[in-house]
Amino acid sequence: MDMKNEYELKDTARTSSTDLDKDVPVEVDETVGDFVGEYTPEDRKDMRRMGKKQELRRNFRVISTIGFTTCVMGTWEILLTANTQGLTAGGLAGLFWSLCWAYAGQLFVVLSLAEMASMAPTAGGQYHWVSEFAPRKHQKFLSYASGWLSTIAWQSIIAIDSYIVGVIIQGIIVINNPNYTPQRWQGTLLIFASVIGIAGFNIFAAKRLPLAEGIFATVHVFAFVPIIAVMWALTPVKQSASDVFTAFTDNGAGWSSTGLTVMVGQVSTMFVVLGSDSVAHMAEEIKDAAVIVPKSMVWSFLLNVPLTFGLLITYLFCIGDIADAISSPTGFPFIYVFQNATGSAAGTTGLTVIILILLVMITISSLASTSRQAFAFARDNGLPFSKWLGTVQPTTHIPVNAIIFTCLYTMVLSLINIGSTVAFNAMLSLSTTALMATYVISIGCVTYRRFSKEELPYARWSLGKFGLPVNCIALLYACWSFFWSFWPNAFEPTPQTFNWACVLFVGLIGIAGILYVTHARHVYEGPVVKVIGRQYQ
């Protein structure tokens, strides 16, 4: 095939089941293979339509899939460990109300992602959807950019989770030994230990991952009860309702108005509600994926709502002095709240260990999703060393190389923490902006298709006549979140408080552009070239 030729897009009408039963000349392995386990005829048709070979084992069912997505999002645990920015810029009421509109806006994003996942249930997720739905002349670069953004976002999420695990362990040591001074190199070694153990679980316990996800989801729900019960029962002095719901405060951000302060602080809650696309990257391991994936996206999102608000309201009422919580020597306001409630090192340690175990479970699930995304993008020649990264281990039927790569990425990135925590946090700040950018691009492309009256692939889980308005609202919210995710937390930022995401995001897009021009445009065509009814010829 001449890589420089002008392709003509055969944009035929909606692909139906009848079309897929015809003899279509496409390079797809028609033999599903006995290693895959159970699958439905619809799974086979979807894989054939997308031009993908079934290499992974479809061993996830409804409950394990919902459990997986619920666990990856881990909203109440993540909120507990990542609320400092919201407390600093906005205070108690700012954190509460920003979570309200974050959930309201993200719901439309989740609905839009769910429908696209039903149209194309593939581990590629956003970059594949962009390739199918973008205008012909732009699909290749937009898809390539989305793939890079998604890869960096999810790889950064693993680094963030591993970092939090390491720092919480140091916080536990501080609780029991006030003379201990945490060192960055020690934190980095703890990151190494956590991510190696988590990667090992994903490799050697891969067959038990669906069972593990069910256990993780159960712990995620039932561990919630003792945490809030202890805070409500033992906290000596609680905040008033007026403080929790109406007291918008600036606790060191320094912005000129309360409204602007709250807008800057909302980044904490924006990060908490992200991640519903995680299950899309597991689609090729889920039975009846075109229905189960979108359902699990929506149900896990909704199931986490009462847990997250229950935790947040409890936390805000029991937080005590905000300034003391923010400046806690443990590094986490929530550990200060536990100390304030229990009044003992042993009680605080016990509650913190519960959160630590939950975060390890979340990271195990997140690493599974992250490795599948990297595997899928490499399979389409989107990453360096694509042949190695896009390989599935023939005996375990999982992308072992992609799991190893994810582990190594976190380890290499965490070395930055030894020299500068500021630089390390700057790299991690890409997770929110990059992931939100993929939502903007993919939802923007499907909205474009709807506005242009072009046929979309058949979706067994469809938004129907509400598709366009839902997509439009989702796009507005995604753009809104993307815009605010670049703002620094303080009006007069120092290198420590500056939001380096804007610099790194521009740099990432620049690097992706250079790689595309010099190399990728010759080898990366976008997955749409293999999609039946959408091939370039």
C-alpha cells in the first residue's frame, strides 16, 4: 500500500448484522479460539466489524465488570486523599458544591462515552472512536493525538496512585513516630515496591482478576461504613451546617474573588469523578461487551454517588480546624481528621490502613485498564516499540509486555521525585488535563457526526433521540473542566504551587506532533482503516 496516496473514504450506511454475515474482504482472524472462553455472537461481530483479532480472554461478566469500574473510579477513597486543593481554594462549601456540579456535568460525559463504547467496544477507547467519527482528513492526527493523551493520562494515574500509597505509608510512620522526617528517596522506594507488587498481581493472578474485582468492590462498599461511623461518633467538635454548605472561604489561595477561588478549587472534584472510560479499555475481555461495558459505566458512576457524598458530608462536618488539617505533618488532611476523631495513634493507624488497602485495590484495577489501553494503541502502531508492546502472551492471554511497560514508566517517573517533588507533581498533573482532552476530542467528533447527519455505527445501548443534546452538554462540561484544570491553585504561585499542566500539555502535544510528522504518519493509519464499511481504499 502506498502510504502517501490519497485515500477515498467509503462511508457506507450503518453496518448491520446482515452486513457482517457477508463475505467481506478484511484481514481478521475468523477463528475465535478455545482459549478465549465464552463469548457472544455479538462480540464476534463487533470484533469483525472493527477488524480486530480476538486475543484476550473474555472472562468478565456483569457483576465483575461493574465491580471493576466502581473500584477503578474509587471516588470516595480518591476524594479522601485528594481534597487539599479544594479545601485551600473554596473551603468546606466550595468542596461540597463543586462536587455537585462535577457529578452533574460528568454524568453527560459518561452517557456519551457509554454510547460510543457500545458502538465500538474496543480496548482502544477514545482514540478508536475519534478515528471512526472524525472528519476524514483529520481522523489520523486527531486519533493519534487522542491515543497519546490517553496513554499519558492513564500512565500518570498509575504513578499518582502509587505515589499516594507510598506517601500514606510514610504518613502512618509519622503517626507512630513523630520524630520521623519523611525523605523523598524513601517515598520513591515505596513507590517502587507498590507498583512492582501491583504489576506482579496483574501478571500472575490475571485469571483471578474478575473474582478479585468482585472482592474489591465489596470491600469498597463495606469499608465505607466503619470509616464514616468512627468520624460521626468520635469527632469531639463538629462544623455547623451553615459552615459546611454556605461558608466559601479562601484558605491561602489568594484569588481576588470568592467565585474565582471556588472555580480554581474545583479541580479536586473534577479529578475524583474521572475514569469511567477505564472499563472501555477492558472491553475485549468482557462477554457481551457492547451492552455490559456501557451499563457498567453508568451503573458504577451512579452507585458511587451516594458513597461519595456520604463520605464528603461526614468529612466536612468532622474536619475540625481547616488550616491545621491542610498543614498536617502527615501530608494528608484526612489523617488529621482520623487523629482528631480517635485521639490515638493506634486508631488512626487502623483507619488509615483501611484506606491504604483500598487504594492498592484501586491501583491494581487501574493498572489493568492502563496496560490494555497501551496494548491497543501499540497494536495500531501508535507507540514506539509497538511490536513488543502490542504482543499478547500466548499462555496467559494478557498483554504482559504492556503491564511491564506501565510498571517501568511509573518507576522511571518516580525517580524525578528524588530530585524534586515539584517536578514529579508537575508530571502527574497531566492526568486530569490529558484525560479530559480525550473526552473533548472524542465527544466532539461524535457530535460533529450527528450535526452533519452522517450515519453512526449501530449501538445496542443507545441514547436515541437524546444523543445530540446529551453530547452537546457533555462537550460543554468537558471544555469547561479542561479550561479550569490549567489554573494554578494560588494567585501568586511559586514553583511549588504553580500548575505546570499547561506547560507540559503543550509540550506533550508538540512532541506528539513531531513524532507524527517524522514517523507516525508513515506507519499509523488509524483503526478506521480496518473497520468494515469505513475502510480507506
